[in-house]
Amino acid sequence: MAAYGVARRGEDVLLVRASSISGAGGTWWLPGGGVEFGESPEECLVREFREETGLTADVGQVVDVVSDVALLTEEPTRLHSVRIVYRVEVDEGSAQPETDGSTDAVRWVPYRELETLPLTPWLGELVRTRWARMGL
């Protein structure tokens, strides 16, 4: 299970870029990641936002749950992921990229530019099919 957050500032949404050690290097996704043993999804999201963006997250309501199956490229294994997507408010500070982690860049992206980026497949599908329904 994983938790991800949609942080908005006006027409911009906060995205992070996967690093080469993530297995999906160069793709963009929402800040967040895997829930650790004993951690709630909300606690995970606060931790992941701090690690990946340097920002403090105030976790709001669940806006969607995404379930997908992907074939891992490094080994012939199928991975079933369930991702809880929350609305998130962040502090006004400047976003700072993670160092030596699963992401290597962070940026505010205008909504109209989302489909021009190499989004991770689950986020691309979310933006194309359900983003407007979620009120985002």
C-alpha cells in the first residue's frame, strides 16, 4: 500500500521526478510512497513529503484510490499496488529535492502541462480519466 498527495498552488500541482535508483527513472509522479510497517497512510504521506520535497504536509481528504498491476523491469515479477491519493496543503516554503533517494527533482507544474511530461503510468491514467471528477 502507498499514499500520495495532490498539493496545489493556484493552477500548479507539485510533482517529483523518479531517480535512477527507483526503477522508473525520469518519470514524474505525486509526492508519496510506500507505507511502512506500523505506519498509517497519513503518517507515511507526511514523512514522504518531508523526504521528497522538504515541505510540511497537512493531509486532507482522500480524493481517489488507484489500483494497478505492473511488470517490474528488473525481474520478471508482477507488482499489484494500491495507492491512496489525498488532497494535501503544504507550507509556503521552497520545495527542495531529495538527495540520494527515490526522487531527484521537485517542481510545481501548471496543470495544463501535466500531459507533456513523462508521467508514471498510474498518474497519467489518473490525470486523463479522473482528475476533473476529483475537483482538481
